[in-house]
Amino acid sequence: QHIACIFDLDGVLVDTAVYHYQAWKQLANSLGFDFTYAQNEQLKGVSRMRSLDMILKWGGIEKSEAEREALASLKNSWYVAMISKMTTDELLPGSLKILENLKAIGAKIALGSASKNSALILKRTGLTHFFDAIVDGNEVTTSKPDPEVFVKAAELLGATNKDCVVFEDALAGVQAAIAAGMYVVGVGETENLPGAQLVIKDLSEITIAELLALKNQETE
Ligand code: G6P
Ligand code: MG
């Protein structure tokens, strides 16, 4: 099958948004302001340092480069403590099944994530063995919406960009996949993910047969 699948991690395969939220909220509170769940939504797919910059801006706080590095590390230490306890129960609906079914047809599978914690999350949730390639925040220099993360993943899979299907829950990620010339399946709400060829609520809403049919239609 000429299909290679690239999965975003947070919000597509696993439910980590709640931990990012708790850790960022704790950081904001320690600096004397609050941080809402709605604000957390805006940080989906956004790198750690850029997330911190947005939060400091919301709090009306300015910090030096060194202080920002320290705050990001502090948030990450809290976040890592939380994800270190994750279990397979925190996989989002349909993740395990789609990965198993893709493996069964011999499709190549990659991870394309902005997170620098992907190895730990994959390990805790038992997904590591599914991936032929892993590209995360440790490997990229330019974050989504730049296509670098997905282009690197395709290269590692030995796939051409147009043979790749990207699964993404963040607008920046959808834009990155489009910029790479890939087929994008948005995971979430249609109105939040303009540009995706298809939007599903979660991975349980699509079968491999449907995916192959859509992909073939597209390239005809
Ligand atoms: C994902 C999440 C973001 C997070 C980013 C970096 O894209 O959706 O909320 O900020 O990864 O994660 P990290 O684990 O490196 O802090
Ligand atoms: Mg995501």
C-alpha cells in the first residue's frame, strides 16, 4: 500500500492536554496570576518556550532569557512528574486500533510531534513499538506550522510527501502538513481545523479502508 501515516502525539493519540494545563496553571499561579482552560486550548501544538512566552504575555509579565529558561524547566519538571504516571488508560479512543490495523497492512508509521517528552509518553502508554520513525521537538529547529517535523518524518520513512497522511489536532499542525503537501486528517472540531481534507472527532471514527479510499480519490 502506498500509504504512510504520521501521527501527532498530544491530543491525537494520547490525552496529555490536562497535564500541560495543570503544570502551566501551577506556574502561572506561582507568578501571581491565573490561567484558564480556554487559554490552554490556544497552546495546542505550540512549543514549550513559545507557550511560556504566550502565558507570560497574558499575565503581563516580562522575564529575562535566563529566567524564562528556568521557568520552562520548572514547568517541565512538574509535567514530567505527571506523565511519568500515565498508563494505557490515557490513550484516546481509537488510537490503539488504528495503529494495530495500519501495522497489519504493512503501512509505515511515524510520529511527528512538537513535544520533547514523546519518548516517555510513548513508553508509558505502550505505543513505542508501533513507530518506524519518531520525530519530535528534540529533532526539529522550526516548529509547526513549519513543515520540518513532517518532512523529516517522511524522509525517515522513505515515503514521498504526497503518500503521507497526517493526523493532527492543532491548527498549526494542520498548516504544517498542508505546507508539506500531505493529506491531513484533522482530529477535533471542523471549525477549528480549516484546511484539513477530513475532520474526525477521534481516531475511532475512521477505518483503514475508508482512509485508503479517501487517499486514492485524492491522488486520482
Ligand atoms: C505538543 C502540545 C503542546 C506542548 C508541546 C511541547 O505540541 O500540544 O501543548 O507545548 O507539545 O511539549 P513538551 O512536552 O516538549 O513541553
Ligand atoms: Mg497535538
